[in-house]
Amino acid sequence: MKKQLLAFLAFLSIPIFSLRAQNKPLETVGHVDLQKYLGKWYEIAAFPQFFEKGCTCTIAQYSLKSNGDIAVKNTCNRNGKTTTANGKAVVKDKRTNAKLSVSFFWPFSGKYWIIALAPDYSYAMVGHPNRKYLWILSRKPKMDEATYRKLTELAASKGFDLKKLVTTDQSCN
């Protein structure tokens, strides 16, 4: 009975801890080697955004531009056709390279903060400090369940509302 009561109380405290995490500054990874981060990333899951409505098989491709900025090319399948969006990312925190600003339509830009990164750069998790944007990315179209669970638990601990998280159909990749 005591264990059940403790488990119930722990369950009730989850929203409180989540609210506390939402009010804390969003922590990023300690350092990103941009050369290792460049390349193709498959979207495994994300908070749905208007600009990705109807998308499947979403991929982000990052490459270094001659001026030091990062070229961003996002592609997805929408209604049987490939849709492409080109933008650029600029590193905002040169000490860590983990905070970037991404723009697809000047003068609008969004914060792109790398909040989890595999030591071998096989997966990444990107969020916005307002916790309204979240992406789980992988170098492969599929991610093993243990890694996915680890990342979602980390996202929840950082104050992201996992009820909004939707897995991305990567069946065409």
C-alpha cells in the first residue's frame, strides 16, 4: 500500500516538475563540432508546425557556406510531390556552437538550440527555449526504441510537452 501511494504521489508530481522545467532556461549541449553536425538528418519526431503540414519523409540537409554560415535544405513529401525549403543558419553562441538562428524567410528567424547530441553524432534533439518547437533527428530513417525513449524522457525533463510530439513517417526513405 505504501509503494502504491508513493507511486501515485510521484505520478501527480510530474506536471509540477514539468512546469518547473518550462520556467528554467533551456540547456544546450556543451559543444557541437559543426563539421560533424553537417550532412543529412532524418526527422524522427517533431512538434507539428504549419510549415510541415502534410509532410512525410522529412529530411534536413546542412552544409557549410563560404561565408561561414550554414546552408539549410529541408525536403519532404507532400501529396506525392517533393517540397523543398532553403534557408540559412547562423551560429549565435560561438563558444558552444549549440545555439543557432535559422531563417527561411528574411527577416524572420527562429532559435535552433541543440539540446541533445550523440557522441558519434548519430542523433540530435533540437528545441526552442519557449518549448513550442522540438525535433528529434537521426542519421538513419529509423531510430531504435531505447534511444527514442531516452530522448523523449530528456525532452520531458527539459519542460517539453510530449503530448504534442508526433512521429514522422519515414517509410519512403
